[in-house]
Amino acid sequence: MLHRATVLAALAALALAGCTTPSNQYPNATPEEVAAARYAADGPPTLTLYTMINNTSNAGAHSSLMVSAPSQRVVFDPAGSVRARNVPEVDDVLYGVTPEVADFYARAHARESFRVRIQSVEVSPEVAEQALRAVEAYGPVGQSRCTQATSTVLSQLPGFEGISRSWFPNSLAEEFARLPGVTEQVLREEDSDDKTLAVAAFEESAGG
């Protein structure tokens, strides 16, 4: 069993190109910066799963989770590589996720070699706040463990008990798709594979 787990972990590490690249790291934001950036979206509380997929191999490359709770909206981007100076981040949680930041986050991942599968489901305010607390408490995530972290958070939530703790983004996306009420879209773009270009453009446009 231990050997099988080791093999699965090695295969996952090979597949997860999206969370094996060192992050565009900045120091953790201060509590004051996080508080100043707080943004609560209109509309019902939702959880949104992002799955980055290689256009050539169709292999899943990265998983992340946007939590839109009544108190605020954040993105849990475990071991992610999209970081911007004007988006406060603490231990892989991105704060101040306005519509502009949410759009930037998705589009920074969609490029000539990768597409983004975006799946959303409405949840109760209580579940959304529980998800927010869970991602904030999770701590920084090691490389190649993005889907493991994302699926662990989801599997602890009421109504998501059927989600397996998985290493594989596509497997998690398929389980998420079977939840009642899930809506889905796929984002495709032809931007350069160099995500730092998208980050630099966003920082400049936002005065970062």
C-alpha cells in the first residue's frame, strides 16, 4: 500500500505543472492590508472550483477554490504561481477578490497551452463561512499538493462528504460536477505561456 501511495504521489507531481513552478512570491500581507482589501460579492454564497487542464495531454495541472462567503470573497490557490503585488496574500489565500481580480485570476491561467474548467455551486451562508475558515486555517501548501489541499477542504464541508481526497485535478473536477446544482464553463485563451506577463499587465493596470 505504501508503495502504491508513493507511485501515485510521483505521478501526481509529474502531472501538476501548475503547482510545481515556484510561486511569484511576495511576503505575507499584514492583517491591516487584508482588512483593507476585504471584498464581499453580491449574490448568493458560492464555491468555485478551478481546474487548469493541459490542452495537449488533457491532464489536470492545478486545482484551486474561490470561496464567496457573506463576509468576504477569497481564492485559495494552494502552491499557486499567480501572485500580484496589489492582491494581498497570506499562506496561499488571496484576498480582495473583486470581479476584476477574479477575472484576472482565471485569465492568467488560461493560455495557449492550458484551459480553465470553472465549476460553481451555491451553498448556504454557513457552509461558505466554514469553507472560508478552513482555507484560512490550512496554511501554506507544498508543491504538487494543490489538489490534495483543495479536496481536503471540500471534503470537510456539509454536503461535500462525497468528495474524495485526491491528488488529481481532473478526478476532483469530475466529483465536483456530480454535486447538485453545479454550473460550469471552460475558459480558453491564446495568451503566452508566460503567466508573469499577465501578472505584470494586471499590476500596471491596477496601479500596482
